[in-house]
Amino acid sequence: MKKILSSLVLILFLLSMGSCIIRTPVRHSGPKAPPPKTGYRSKAPRPGYVWAKGHWEWRRGRWVWVNGYWMRPRSGHRWVPGHYETRGGRDVWVPGHWQRIR
């Protein structure tokens, strides 16, 4: 009984301290969105290939441009281009991927 009472007192104390915690704003590792790409030219279609477009990546405290590239299509799949999505107030790069055609 003494252990239960001690545990209950400890729990109530910890719960009361929760309202005293000072919360600081969350800092993100990078700016909200990448800068616009300047001087970028789209690639001319290449027969029998699919273009994976270039994109920005946040590396070691700065934005770095990753060039696009050509790749051969996968049979029974379609290419879903990479894109940015906002998740939890941050812009996150969702890589391009092959999606099975149903």
C-alpha cells in the first residue's frame, strides 16, 4: 500500500510539473522551401527513355541542386516524378518512383 501511495504522489507531482515546462520554438534545419532554379533548361525528349527531373536537396546546411537524368522505362510501370510535399510545416522531397500499372 505504501508503494502505491508513493507512486501516486510521484505521478501527481510529475503531472503538476508538466505545466511548468518552458517550451522553445522548434528550429528547422533548413529554410521552408528551396530557392528557384535559375538557368535551367528542360531536356528534349529522348526516344525510349524517361526523364527524372532535377531537384533541390538540403545538405550540410545549404541547398544543393541535383541534376536530372534519363533512364529506361520499366515494363508494366509508369514513372511518378519527384515532388515537394509540405509535412509538419516543412517542405519534404518525395523522390520519383516507378508505379505498377494495374
